[in-house]
Amino acid sequence: MKTKGAILTDPEAKEWTVTEIEVGEPVQGEVMVKLAASGMCHSDEHLLTGDSPIPTYPMLGGHEGAGEVIKVGPGVTGLKEGDHVVLAFIPACGKCLPCSQGLQNLCDLGAGLLTGQAISDGTFRVTKDGNPVSTMCLLGTFSPYVTVNEASVIKIEDDIPLDKAALLGCGVSTGWGSATEIGGTKVGDTVVVIGCGGVGMNSVQGAASAGARYVVAVDPVEFKREQAMELGATHSFATIEEAMGAVNDMTWGRGANVTVITVGEIKGDDIQPAVKITGKGGTIVVTGMGNYADEDVKLGLFELTLLQKRLQGAIFGGTSPRTQIPHLLNMYRSGQLKLDELITKTYSLDEINQGYQDMRDGKNIRGVIVYTDADY
């Protein structure tokens, strides 16, 4: 099927190029989905900056999407034409060792996330002028049509607005779980969230929902601090240094129980301040992504050991896409999770570069590409 998509043409590309591509028919274990919307996650920005490695170009971006199944390949079970679905950026086969241990967010199929090679047969499902095109997270939602493996597809109920559901494929689930699952926020806890974009804002929501007494949002952008207060934060500060004294006062010197780092581009120097603001026996959750080659971290080992603090990485919020996405959509349906308020502005696919510039300028909590009849 000929359609269009936003691609990075080569390693020197400074912006996304919207161009004609071809999306292949579904083979064994695959479905084709007509997308209603795609989230504009910061992780795709890491492709543009080179922080995330790309083995081959061109690369079709996008890894948050929701839509309707329009074709079903052989061997697919549990999905049919007309089903509404969310695409999860982590495939979950249900059969490998991590999946069998309840760690579907660490499914072994994730090893191929940036290769663009389809799970089913190792070929490329997207091409341009007859040449292979890699796809972000084996999805490529910066195109109105995708052909993906059923391991990446989560069926949802028809009453959920698809433009809101798209955000569950990465940002919302990742942020929420970072505070609740990996962070383990409990009633009465103090939680600090460093970075209040499309992921961090959901750590704020998750911490508040879990019953935290204090939810402290840290972000240099005033607009984001204001939005964090609307979404469950009790306090907000521009810098971690400003937050440090306040957290010390409000906890009688004990520090935060949980600190979640969700900055857009994490650096090694971000770790120690998060450790310092966290109290004895507390957990520091590292959710933000940095350059794949960075290995240097500033960390006070004496403090880490003697105060028994835990430094913990997190992907997809530490939980299974197949359980978390339906769970959070039920919370949205009951009014306990805010999705509409996360979407600052919607864009057409042709406006993708403006959308990412708005993100860089701190104007958006989350931008969303909405596909219309003109795209199909």
C-alpha cells in the first residue's frame, strides 16, 4: 500500500521529511492497522539528535499509535478486522523467559526494536522506492498505516477515543508505572518527579493516585510546573536545588521516598542530586533516556551504600503492556486518569517538525498527530 510517512533520510538529517512510502501486506502473525493518531514522544527526538542508535537509514519514526485493524494475516489469534487497538512500543510474545516471569516489558523480542526488521520473518515491512525503511520500535506510527506483529498490538474497547488511547503506547504507561510499579509509591509517601513532560506528568498523576502525601514536580518551564499542579502535584520548583530544602522541611529531614527522573535528555550529572534528595531506603527511578554511548555517572557510593538507597532503571514503567494499558484506560474511563489534559496541541503529519519545535520550546506537554481523511 502506498501512503506517506515522516522519515529521517540519513545521519545528517536535521528534521523529519514527509514523503511517499509503501507499507507491505501482513504476513504470518501480523495485522495492518489504520491509525487515528500518533503521539509525538521525546524518544523519537533521540533518533533525530543521534542519542539513540539507528543501524540503517532511512528511518520511519513514531512509536505511540492507536487505530483500527483493517487486515489480518494468517495465524493471528485474538484480533480481527474492525478491532480498536493500541500499539505498544515493547512487543510481548508471552513465551520467552522474561515474559514467563511476568516481565513482558523486557520481552526478548525487544532486542530488535531499532532494526526495522519484522518479527515474523526478518524482512522490512516498509519500503521507499523499493529500498528497506527501518521503523521505530517495529511500529513507525508517523504514517497513517502500519503493518505490525500481533505481539505489539493491544486490543481495547471501542468507547475509548483513539487519539487519547495512543498515548498509552509509551508515555502515559511509562510515567505512571515509574512512580507506582518500579517506584512502589505508597500512601503517605513523598515523591519527587524531575522533568514534567509527556512522561513525567504521568509520574505525577501516578504518585498522586497511589496516595502520596507530597508530590513535588521539578521542571525549569513554568507552564509545565503549572500543569503539574493541575495533574496532582502538591509543590513545584524550577530546579532540584530549590526543591531540596523544601523537601527536607516537609519531611522533617527524612527526604523523598521515591524520586523519578524523567528529564527529556538525561545526563550522568542528573543522578547524584536525585540520590541526595531521596531519603534512607528510598528509590531513585531512572526513566529518562540519554545518549546510548554515555557511561559516566556522578554518584556518591558512600551515601548509596550506608543509607541503603536503590537506583533503579525502568522501561515501560516496569509492567506488562497487556495489563497496564487496559488498566489505565479503565482508570481514564472512571475519571481517575487524565488524558485529554495531557494533549496541549494536535498536528497534521505535515506539521511534525513544528510539533517537535514546540516540544523543544517547552510549549507542549504532549503533541499528537491526528490523521484525517486527507491522509488515507
